[in-house]
Amino acid sequence: MSRRPVRMADVARAAGLSPMTVSRAFRADAAVGKETRARILRIAEEMGYVFDAAASGLRSQRTGFVAVTVPSINNANFADTVNALSRELGRAGLQVLLGYDLYDPAEEEALVEQLLRRRPEAVVVTGGAHTPRTRRLLQAAGTPVIETWDLPERPVRHVVGFSNAACMETMVDHLVARGARAIAFIGGDISDDTRGADRRRGFQTAMRRHGLDASRLLPIGAPPASMATGAAAMAAALDEGLRPDAVIGVSDLAAFGALTECQRRGVRVPQDVMIAGFGAYEIAAVSVPTITTIDPHPAEIGREAGALAVRLLADPAEDRGPIRIEIAPLLRVGGSTS
Amino acid sequence: MSRRPVRMADVARAAGLSPMTVSRAFRADAAVGKETRARILRIAEEMGYVFDAAASGLRSQRTGFVAVTVPSINNANFADTVNALSRELGRAGLQVLLGYDLYDPAEEEALVEQLLRRRPEAVVVTGGAHTPRTRRLLQAAGTPVIETWDLPERPVRHVVGFSNAACMETMVDHLVARGARAIAFIGGDISDDTRGADRRRGFQTAMRRHGLDASRLLPIGAPPASMATGAAAMAAALDEGLRPDAVIGVSDLAAFGALTECQRRGVRVPQDVMIAGFGAYEIAAVSVPTITTIDPHPAEIGREAGALAVRLLADPAEDRGPIRIEIAPLLRVGGSTS
DNA sequence: ATGAAAGCGCTAACAT
DNA sequence: ATGTTAGCGCTTTCAT
């Protein structure tokens, strides 16, 4: 049971070879006899040897992984981004080291520091708003840094994202074209949720541009926006006598919650009130009616971020200036606004 | 930009101390003068020094993290388990190293091997079904191993979970008590989805116990079960003239999909058909009607698994035999069955 | 409370 | 295609 772990030297001894040859056998590209490699790997497996990635990384100064942070491990959009990113990096022999911060900038700071302690070869973070110390840590990391899901004015370095504000401007334009005037916005009221706050700002900008009242803001508190908080916000609005002819949720989850509250009260969607969301979550395509939303193409963000990371690692000269890749979001019209 | 990274020795030189004292300053419990430590940490921060966890772990043979695998990073239940686990481990100074396998046993095998290469101090995996090689890797890891979300007959070592089959027996009993006889089951048809297959088996067992027809099985293919596949399965069943008086989804997501299909066709829930799910996802509590489900207490699973890991690491003598902690799931009755 | 010497398990660099 | 020597950045161990 608790016998000493098998080391590379043990495998080398068993195979009658030097540790260096065993080391080479574990690298696909190294010059080792084909049969020698097969024999080494067989012996290693039999002995229960497990390669020590920490020792390898320490000596070679290459850890083979990219640190990735997401706000939550319970979100289809970030999952799609990470999956695509992971696939892209995998093709270059890189792995993802994943961390999450529960939408909390202080948590993000602690997370980034912990991840950097493991010496990733690149860092991909979600969002463009960080604590000053997080920014400093990232800038001093000495590795490529990519921010995603945002187009920050003052990026740390590289960016693959889209404008959350512009998405909501598009949505307001859509609703106004459909005849809506008294439009309410659910969420985005907590500054921690910077992407949500950006969307709310976009809502306000567009409303003012149309000469409409931008003050129908329904708060839902700390991120992430949920179905339950969306429903509660809608309930509170209706109880207060607010009679919007359209409601935009900071995400499809909040929008769906609002839809269910309407169903409970016999408020017809879209006849009495139109409803729209953000994110193109599955719920928007399955609910009755389907919910008008905006698809930010999460997988494409992951793919582009992964490809960019690979490019920057392959040729550090590419990292001479900030690179900015914009992914175009897509309006998906559902039954909730028509 | 690409200057040599700052090492502990650089900080020591700047502080006029030996590297050993700097090393101690970075361990909360080590004997260093209070002011000395503060000065060292300040200098380190100013110099942009980042502690090298790999070098530390290599020398001390303590990495300070626990490897955790989940099927998906897009699932509220696993997220709750990981959050609780993470909090519990954090109190003991341990971090989570998270990996996901997309419900694929071959992916799980590769994932477990990659995680073991980083020398975790313990391993927590989701589920009790693995490839033979995954079992071998885990058994030879020389660290505590905990399986969760299942009660396997032949566990690798320790278990914190519940019986997926028993949950569905409870649900069938509930529906039969409500008057249902022609009950259908959506999902669990792919062997990769072992927890889903267990639930399906529990459905069949209970139906036979009640002397009812257990053959109304609606397939949805590869896991995870989604709203869309649940809706498609319900649509196919209704198109084929199957007229169940109750439908159980392998998860709430599939159940909700079935509910929406009923809404689209004017089939009334629960009057024409009752609907039930599993998992106590938010959708079950927010949908109209709410969906009867089973709450497996994901956070409690995480908490117990974390506490067990901490206990086993604190005193390896505790690891003399397999420990099995059962978490009792809870039936939550909603409007979809009453 | 602080320091000196040695070495964790692997691989770069140089050999043959 | 394979072997030898040295050392990656830290911490153990034993000093003082």
C-alpha cells in the first residue's frame, strides 16, 4: 500500500536503461527506438509508474498548461467557451488548468495568484474588469494574457470578445421596431457583475437614443442572475403597478423567470408584454413561447482565444502589441417578441 | 518584459536574508519574526515575486491540492458539490484541482492520469463506474480516493453518495399513489451515463414491483440529458400514440422539455399527464407548473466528501478500510404531479 | 529566529 | 539512439 512511489529511475533500472532514455520515451517527439519506447512504456505501466509533471516542469521550464478562469462552473456559455478553448489547446499539446471565482473580483485575485504559482504558459481570463492587483499580477506574469467575453477599453493585453453594451442596444432597437416603448431591464445592478452592468448601460444608452424612458430598472442583486430572481423582479414590478410593454433580462435565465411570473398571473407574452434575454441558453429555445435572445457565440470565443494562445506561444515575437479579436453576436428572434 | 522571473533567492538578496527565511515567511505556521515576515512579503510583492508551487511541492512532497473530477462544468448539481467540497478543503488549507470528462469514461481515464501526474494529495471522482485502467490508476495512486454521487457495489475505496436507483423507486411509488399506471421513463439508455442508467433500472424495478408495464422507455441518446432531447422524446412518444398518464425524466431538464412539448400540444399537466424529474434543478421550482423532483443534496455530498478527505489526510490510519457515507435524497412534490 | 548544505524527480546540454 | 553531468527553485535537516 504505502510503499515508496515508483520513480523514473526505478523504471530505468527495470528496463536496463538510463533515466534519460525513459524520459525520452515519455515524450512523443523524442529520439528513442520504437521498440525501446514500447518496452519502456509497458514496464512503466506494469510498475504503476506515473510521470511526475511537477518535476518535469521544474526542470524544463515548460508546464504544458494554460490557466483559465471562469466566473462559474454552472453556466452553459462559459462551458462552451472552455470546451472549445480546451480542444484548441489540446491540438497543440496544451492542457487547461481551470479555476472559477463565483463572480467575485477578490476571489478572482486569489485565484489568479494561485494559478500563477503553478507557472502556466499562458492565462485566459473571463471579463475585462479586475482588481488593480489582479491586473498587476497578470501584467507581470511574463506569459501571454487573454481577456474574453468583453472588449475592455484598457485591456491587460490581448482580447477575444464582444461588446455587452452593444448587444443590448441591438435588443432595444429590435423591441422598439416591434412597437415597444415602455421597456424595463432586469438585472445588472451590482458592479461585481461587470458584463451585466455593461448590458444595463447599453440598454440605457439605446433607450435615450430612442427618446424613451431608461429608468425602468429592476434590480436582482448579486450575480449570477437566476430564474428565481428574474421571476421575483417581474413580480415586484407588476405589484408596483409598473406596466412595461417589454422586458429585457440581463440573461435568458432572468428572462425566463419573468416569463413564468407572467404565466402565473395570466399576463400574455408577447401580446401584453414582450420578453427578451441574452445568451442563447437552451431555455430560450425550448420555453413556450421561445425567448428572443442574443447569441454571443461562446464556442467561437474559446476557439479564437485558444488559437491566439497557441500562436503567441509558438512565436513570442507575435506578442509585440495588444491583439484584439471581436466576435460578432447574433440576434435570435423568438416567440416572446413576435 | 521578458526578463528573468524573480526567484526566492532574489527576494532573499534584496532583503539581506537567506532564502530559507524567505521560504519560512511564505508559510503561515513557520517560525519567522513577525516584522521580518511583513518586510519580506512587502519586498516580494514589490519585486513581482510569485511563489513557485511546483518547486515547493517537489521538495516538500506536499502539493496542497485535491484532484476533483466532474462530468460537466455546466451543471448546477455538480457545481454545488464542488463549491461545498472546495470550501471544506479550503478550511484545511487545501485547494481543488478540477477536471471534467464530458460523461465519457475514456476521457475520465485520460483526465485521472493527467491529474495524478500533478501529485494530488487525494482524489475525489464523480460516479462509481470507471474503465479498468482508471480503477487501477486510482487504486495505485497511494492517496485517499473518494467516489461520489453513487453507491457502487464494488467501490474503489471510499464513497459519499446515494442510490440513484432507489430515487426512482421513490418517484414511481409517488406517481402510483397519485393514480398513475401507464408511466414512461425518458433517458438513461446509454451505458456511459451510469447514473442515468441506474435511475432507469430503479424505474423498471419499481414498476415491476407494482405489477405495471416497465417497457415505456423513451431514449434520448448520449448524456447529458437536455431540455431539447426531453422534448423530442416526448414528441416522439405522443406521435407514436403512446399515451402515458405519467412521465419521469432522467433529470429535471428532460422533464421540463417534456413539459414544454405538452404545452405546445395542449396536453394538460398534471390533468392529462403527470411529469416528474430528478435533481431539484432551479427549473423544477420555477416552471409553470413546478416539477416534482428528487433533491440529492449535492452540497451535502461535497461537504461530506471534503470533510472525509481532510480526515483521511490528517490521520492516514483512518484509511484502514473503505468508508461509506450515504446521503438521503428528498422527494419534492410540485404541481406537475398534483 | 535564522542559516548552510543537500536533494526532491526530472530534463537541458553535451557527449558518444 | 543512448548515456553523463549538472541544476531547475524550493524545503528538509541539522546547525547555531
